[in-house]
Amino acid sequence: MHKIIAVLMFCFSVSAFAAPAIDFSTIGSPTSFNSTAQSSATIGGITINAFTYSAGTYTPSQLWLRHDGEWGFGVCSEGSLCGPAGTTGNGDYNELSNKHRFEVIRLTLPSNKQWSDLFVSSLDNGGSNGNESGILYWSDSAAPVLSSLSSSKFSHNGLGANYGSIWNQVSPDTNAQYLFFTPDASNGINNDYLVWGANVSPVPEPATYALLLAGLGLVGFMARRKPSHTA
């Protein structure tokens, strides 16, 4: 039993550093990387939309696709100011940022699925205080007022890496129809990152839960029946 638990713990620890199964940075041809895309895209059944947000109003914007050592979607809401990430300052324009406009990326859950892992990229130790941070909101409303939603913050220091899963740092409703990624404006004016990807899993049927409970009960019964050894 102890060996089984150890293996499971190892698997969970490794999964936090694995790449997402639905990797937003792998779409398109090499010539489409580091460039604007449409205001929405659907990858692995997940629909991704870009917006700017102000006073309860969403304005559709442009997704910016990155795959140059920093992976995923940002938002390009400044038009001609967006450009290759290697150009000084343009990385901020190409990422999900609050440096110039407050930007939002919305993910829509595929039918008969639930969220299992979420990944961000390029959440670094730059910014105004050396610890850039973001906020994840979740809701069943496509265009809610963000401040009224269930939410959780995550940061570079909390993740301990520039690239990684944020699942262990947040506890969203796994069945929420919509997830909203935003910068953490309370952390200063220069919090930026990319929404890298996600994992989803099938919604378990009631019979699946019953089978799982029966299996756990059997394991417990067998463990209790194991004879003890005496000297």
C-alpha cells in the first residue's frame, strides 16, 4: 500500500511540470507564430477569446500567438505597437498585460468535459515589484463583471518557475463553463504572461463514482485483513 501511495505522489509531482495536453502554442504554421491571430480560436475543443475590459464592458481584441521560448496566447490590443518579442518592450504588448490596457483571455469549456489542469508561461520576476502575478476567475456567465466572480491569484514566486501548471495554486470550479485569465492590477501596472494550455477530462458518470468507491472499500478491506507479523 505504501508503495502504491508513493508512486501516486510521484506521478502527481511530475504532472505539475509536464506540458499541457492541449497546447495553445502548437497551432498554425511556423510563419504564424509571434503574430496576431483572430480574436478567437478553438483548440482541442477549448475556445479562446481575447478582450480588453473596462467598467464592466468587454471589447473583442486580437490574440497574439507566441512560440519563441515563451509559449501560448497573449493579447495584442495596441495595434502597431505589437511586434516581435525580441524588440525592446514589445513583449509586454504581446502578452496578457495591464501595462497599457487591461486585457482578458477567456477559455470556454468543451461539452461533457471538466477542467483538470491549467498552464501559464512567461510569468516572470520582472514587473514593478519582482513578482508578476495574475488572477484566474471562473463563472458560468460568458461576460460577467470580473470583480464579482470567484477567483484566485497566482504569481511567479508562488509557481517557482517561469513556466508551469497553476492548478496546485488555485481551486476553480472544475465544471465552470468559462475561465477568465487577467493580470493582477493590484500588484502594479506591469504584470504580463501567456496562457499556455490546459488539460480537460471527461465528466465522470455516476456509475464511475460508484465503482471508485467500491474499489477504495476493497483496498481498505484487504489492508485490514493483512496478517500482522510477530517476532
